[in-house]
Amino acid sequence: AQSVTQLDSHVSVSEGTPVLLRCNYSSSYSPSLFWYVQHPNKGLQLLLKYTSAATLVKGINGFEAEFKKSETSFHLTKPSAHMSDAAEYFCVVSVSFGNEKLTFGTGTRLTIIP
Amino acid sequence: DAGVIQSPRHEVTEMGQEVTLRCKPISGHNSLFWYRQTMMRGLELLIYFNNNVPIDDSGMPEDRFSAKMPNASFSTLKIQPSEPRDSAVYFCASSGRNSNQPQHFGDGTRLSIL
């Protein structure tokens, strides 16, 4: 079985300050991990993915995430928040051998304060 | 490149009516997924296809829901008869052959059943 827990349902940061969105996962096998972003009235867009290569993964729009097996975490960070980053963020896990089913976290809503 | 295309974007209908949602996956992708998103339950996988064949429909809530994929470039999700509790945003996603390939989402169909 696999699961993800997004530790914060809502995060607010000031524009220009760092962003940290936390995610812990549980998986019986080597997982693939993803972060997706959803802007209002839009579908989910892939930010980045981890598939057992480098543990520090760089994504689009300046986001990155670090896979820490000992902590079963995959936190999403960005050094400096921009107003356009305001959205819902989903941490997602997939068992990486033929199982294409994704397990989604409950989401973290990121608010940027001007 | 064209992404996943869903139609209609919005649908409002009365309960008891048949509803058909449509999806065109990204060309060359061989897996297609239907999701439902609600405030209460988040993102739920309803069904997914691989090479046009339904692989897992365990998420389909009731017999009122059915999905087809007659060819590699088209899929439908049908609800008959519709009920108010079916109101949600329905997303279609597609992915490539490797099980670690990320899923690409359409912009969704916002369905309201009155």
C-alpha cells in the first residue's frame, strides 16, 4: 500500500520569501514521487518528479524537492515566492513497477502575500 | 504541442439526464485516466485504460458510470442517470508507455447536476 501526507493544508508566505511545502510518503516499494500544481479552473501541471535518480530534483518555475528516504519525505521548496505561485499543490506517489495508479495527497493551498 | 483536450469545459443539466464527457489524450500516449475532484473527497481515480483496454475500474462509484475508449485518440465517461451528488470536476489524464512517465492532465469538465 502507498500513501502521502501533506502536512499543511494552507501555507501563506510573503512575496520574495522562501516557500516550503511538506510531504511525507509511505510505500512498500521504491516509489516514484511527483509534485503537481493546480491553478484555479485548470488541470494539474507537473512541477517535478523523482524516479530513483538524483535525490535533489529540480522542476519548473524555480521549484525543487529533495527525496529523503530516511525521513520518508519529499518536501517542495522555492527560494523566493512570486505572486504567480499562488495555487494548490499536490504531492503524489506511484509504485514504480508497472502500477500506473497515482495516490494523491490532499493538497496544500499556497497564498502569496504582496 | 496539444495537451489533453476535454469537452465540454462546463456542463449544467438536470438530474436524471444522461451526461457524456469527452477526452482526447496526447498523441502517442497509451494510458488514459479519468479522475473526479470534489472538495470533500479530493482527487479520486475512477478508471484507467492501457492500450484502449480498461485495466482498473474499481474507482467507478456505481453502475450509473461507464467509460469507453474506442480508439487511441478518444475516450468518453458517461453518467446515466445523473444525480446531484455527481456534481464535481472531472479530469482526464494521459501518460506514455513507461510506468514512470508522468500523467498529463486536461483542464477538466465542471459538471453541475441540478
